[in-house]
Amino acid sequence: MTTHSDVHATQDTAIAPGQPINHEKFPWKHIVGYVLSLVLTFAALGLVLSSALPLTAVIVSIVILAVLQLLVQLFLFMHLTERHGSATHILTLSFAFFVAITVVAGSAWIMTFRSSVA
Amino acid sequence: MLPHYFNHLFVTGIDIYIADVLIILTSLGIVSVLTYFKKWKWLWREWLTTVDHKKIGIMYILAAFAMFFRGGMDGLMMRTQLAVPNNHFLSAQHYDEVFTTHGTIMILFMAMPMLIGLINVAMPLQIGARDVAFPYLNAISFWTFFFGAMLFNLSFVIGGSPDAGWTSYVPLAGPHFNPGPGENYYLFGLNLAGLGTLASGINFLVTVIRMRAPGMTLMRMPMFVWSTLITSILIIFAFPVLTVALSLLTFDRLFGSHIFSMTHGGMPMMWVNLFWIWGHPEVYIVILPAFGILSEIIGTFSGKKLFGYPAMVGSQITIAFLSFVVWVHHFFTMGAGAAVNSFFGVSTMLIAIPTGVKVFNWLFTMYKGKIRFNTPMLWALAFIPTFVVGGMTGVMLAIAPADYQYHNSYFLIAHFHYMLIGGTVFGVFAGLYYWWPKMFGMKLNERLGRWHFWTFMISFNLTFLPMYLVGLMGMTRRMYTYPPGLGWSHLNMLETIGAFGQGISMTFMLINIVWSFKYAERDVTGDAWDGRALEWSTTSPAPEYNFAHVPVVYSRDAFWDMKYSKNKEKYQVKEKPYRPIHMPNNSGRPFLMGFAFFISFFGFVFEWYLVGGIGLAAVFYLMFQRSFEYNTDHYISVEEIEHTEAVTGRS
């Protein structure tokens, strides 16, 4: 994460003057991730717009696409496999899953009132 | 074909004309003062292009004060309308607009930026850092917030204000019942400001995790830094939900989708659900930093270290977890069923436990302490009982069956004003008086500060305590007038007197600021309050690079040990030769980017897609330009550091 020059603004031990800032080679990982995330997004949109599949099939496929999207984001952009220092990211990631599950499952549970009202 | 509201683009009405004139006069005044004193270049170089966290913090606080004034005026208009029965000071429509903008502005454009401003000012200094992790992003955060707030406020004179409440519930806020541009302003203004807040959350999180001075372990951080860390996590997980909800409603309003509509399979209650999934963590986002400020102040002014530090940390983490599992308590009356309401009622009551732990820790910190009653401490002391009253009524509201009675009554209004004023605003005032010397190099006047404190405390209770009573008597929120003979009239008059009292009280603060800038004694020690954390170890105001030598931390209350520990030599910063300090360059791009967003979103508000597209293209161009900028940082030379340190008497 230290390839961006913003990051090391401060510790005086970080870089000595005159030392060149290390720029990565061509960011293939990001380009592939970007294209994949666009493809996955438009695939989901296409599935909904075309209405070629029955409703249940559409819902199942866009959930699968969403999980793939999540993996693309985590592995190609969010450096999940890189590590240095403490395991803060594991804690943060667990909290992210906690929030995601709470929001999705909670909303589904709360909105079941519609069937009982109808 | 032009949209129908194009014909009345400029809002009419006598108060609006007054506002128009005032806006034009103020703008002319600012422009002519800047031109007369030849300050344009200074403004651009020192402030608009700055990436210095301290200056960005001050700009946040300034903007938040302007919004406080606007939101406060809305509040006074509402209280004037409700002072007597059958009043016709405001029409129903006008009243709707005023309470909508009052709520939205006070929470999103006053409370949040005030706290983010204080975090910007104090947090990097407290962890011994030289700036936040991403200074350029910090500037983008500020300018997107600023232009988001300006866009929202523009609705007052151009196009018309939103009028569906700060919660903007559908279907009322949908395109069918609310065709005008007002709700579009709400959606785009909030989305723009939300972008900045999200970036701030990421920025602060990375700063706390990665930028602490050597030796400052997590459990040695000042409590305000802990509260910043937890707040950042809440921002990162809550704000995307708001962004999604606002965008979906935008699709409904602009592109005719039916996500939240009554027909075509839309789910209006889904908006309410999504809004509060963000909305409840949001109230913790605005209270946790205030808890942090309070912990700093109570420790400092009791001359003791904070009682129960690990319990304080644990309770904040517990609050963060719980804040994501309580959101239904905002809409028990939707009727989601006994199981759902019981679950969320119980989870809400659970929050009282960690909060109670914090209250007792503050009390025990003061116990046997040598308390100094300076202005920051007065606000902190008033915070505790006020917050407890607000919190206890919150537990009452959490009882789902009883909530069917309290829901949307003035009882609720009283509750959340006790939390947001008695909690957040008292905390903010405490923090402003406390860190004022760090920001500007002098204390605010104590005498005027006490006037401000006592008048505000009394008026605040006079305004909101009767609201509990009228709420129980059946007065509901958002009603624009009421008939006589219901027993509400006297209490409402008292509330209005209290509201104007708060307005007058704020002038004491204004006078205090002006007086102190002119006459107050300058603080040359850097340690105005005999403080405990690292921000007091540098000069007031801190130099651009914060610390000539990065401090090394051996304990909690690092600065206290440097001053008073038995073997203090061990704790003090070792004198070494200075080394050049690596700092980020200023940039005008964040300001331009905020402005481009403003133009774009203004276009989208009126569905002028060409304007919207051009603005967005400018945003992308600026991002593209940034990607190829390599000259982003510089070194402050040893001579310059020596000079700066010598001028402030520290060489």
C-alpha cells in the first residue's frame, strides 16, 4: 500500500531525501480487476433487463454474480493476500461480514411483514 | 421541453427576497474585503489549496458554524410559529420545508463536520503524526462536504427547499407526491457530502492504524483517538448504505424506476429500512467523538488518568457492534411483528449497558480528583446528567409496545435533542473551548465562556424539558399549528422563550471569539491546560510539520509522564539533530473537484443532463490528471525547521 506518495507523508524515518519513490510496474492486476468488475455488473444488469429467465433463476444468478464481484474486489483491489504488521485487516473483514450478513438477513426478516399483511 | 418547475426557478416570497438580498450583500462584502486587503492570493495559497490537517479542521469548524447559524434560524422560525395556538407566521408548506432543512443541516452539515473538524485538528497531534495518512484525500473530503452543503442550501433560493422531513420517507418523497426539485437537492447534496465523509472515515482509520508515533500501542492511545477509530469504522460500514439508498431513490425520481414506489412491485418501507440501517450507526458517529472529547477533558481537569481505560475501550467496541443491530427501533410502528420488534427492542436496551459503563468511568475519574472548573470542564460536567436524561428516555422509547404511544410525539423530539444537543453539541463546545488554544494560540475568555455556558444550559433545558410533557399530552412532531385549549399553549411558549435564549447565548460565544482574537493573552507554552496527551507537547498553534522530532511513547498519558514522572528523563524526547521533514504539497485540485461536482449535481437536480455530464467529465478529468502527477511532496529543510523552532522558543 505504500506505492502511493500520499501515504508516507510523515515519519522522518520513512524515506531519506533524494531516494527515488518506488513506482510499481504496469498495474495489470488493477486493469483485470476493473474489467472484471464492469463485466460482472453489466451481466447482472443484462439479466434483469432481458427478463429471459424466470424470477427465481434471475435472483439466484445475480446473487452468484454479486459473490464473484466481492471476490474480485477483495483479491484484486483490496490486497487481501498481502500482509505486513498486525492482522488488523482480518478483524475489519470479520466485522464487514458481520455487518453484511446483519443488513441482508435483517432486512429480509423485517420485510417479511409484507406477506403477513397481504 | 423544459421541466415544469423551470418557470419558477427562483423561489418567491418576502422572506426569500430578504434572504436573496442578504446572500448578495454577504457575498459582495466578502469579495470586497478580500479585494481591498489584497487577500485573494493568501486565501488561495493558505486555505483553499491546503492539505494541512489543522487548517482543514479549522475550515470544517468554520463551515459547521455557518450551518449551525442556518439550522438555528430554521429552529427559531419553527419555535416562533409554535409559540401560540393557531399561529400563521409560517404556512404549512413553509413549515414543512423549515423542519426538513433544520434536521438535515443540523445532523449532516453541522454535527458531523464539527466533529470531523475537531478530529482533524486534534487526532494526528495526539498520536504524534505529522499529518493524516492521505492529506490530499482529506482536502477532497472537505471540499465535497462543503460543496454538498452549499448545494443543499441553494435550494432555499433556487428551485425550492425539500419538504419531506430529514428522513425523506417515500412515498411522500417520491416523484408522484413531490415533483419539484427540492427532494433532488436533498438526494444530491447528501450524496456529495456523504462521499467526503466516507473518504474521511477511511483516512482516519488508516491514520490511527498506521501513523502512530513509535511506542504508542493501541492500548496507549488517548481515548479521543480510540473514539475516532471506532467512529471511522462505523462511517466506513454505514455510509455506503446511505449512498445506495439515496442513489436508488434518485433512480426513482429521475429515471422512473419503481424501487420505492407504491405500484409496480416497489417497496416504500425498504427506504425506511435502508435509511435507518445507516441512520442508527450515524447517531453513534456523532456521539462517540463527543464521548472521546469528554474523556480527554475530564481526565485533564480532574488531574487524574482516565478511570477504567480498558472498560472504556471495550464499551466503545460493544457500542459499535450493537449500533448495527438496533435500527428497527426507529420504525416499530411499521408493524413488522412481535418477534422483530422484541428483538430490536431488547438489542436497543442492551446499548444502555456499555453507555452506563462510560458514565460511571467518568464519575470515577473525577472521584478524589482535584477538579478545575474551566469552561471545557463545565460543558463536560453538564453533558453527563443531560445525556443520562436523554439516554433513559431512549430506553423508554425502546419498549416497543409503549413506543406505539411515544412514536413521532414531542417526547421523541425531546429525547433526541437531549442526545444531540446535551450530548453532541455540549461535547463539541467542550472540545472547542479545550482545543481553541491549540488551534489559534490563545484561550477563549473564561468569563464570557461561563456566560455562554450558563445561558445555554438554562435555555436548552427550558426549550426541551417541556417537550417531554407536551409529547406525553399528545402533541405530535411536524404539526405546523395547534388549536388552543389542549393544555399545550403555556409549555409551547416556554419552549419558544428557551429557543431564543439559546440564540442569545450563542452571541456570547461569538463575542468571546472576537474578543479573544483581539485581546486574549497569547499562549506561549503550548500546554494551555496542563494537558496529558501529546498534542500539548508541541507549540500552539502547532507548526506545519507538528513535531520537529517525532515523539517516542512509553506510556498512556505520554505528555504527562514527560512532565511529571519520577524518571521523566526516560520519557522525554531525545534531542537529536533535525532531519529534513517529508510533507505533502498543497493542491488546488480538491477545491476544483468539489466545484465540478457542485456544477454537475446542480445540473442533475434540475435534470439538465448536459450540465450534469459536463460537470462529471470535469471531475473525471481532474482525477485523471492526478493519476499522472508525480510531484506530490517536498522536504522542509533543516534551516527552516531551526528557524521555526527558534521563533517559538524551542531550539
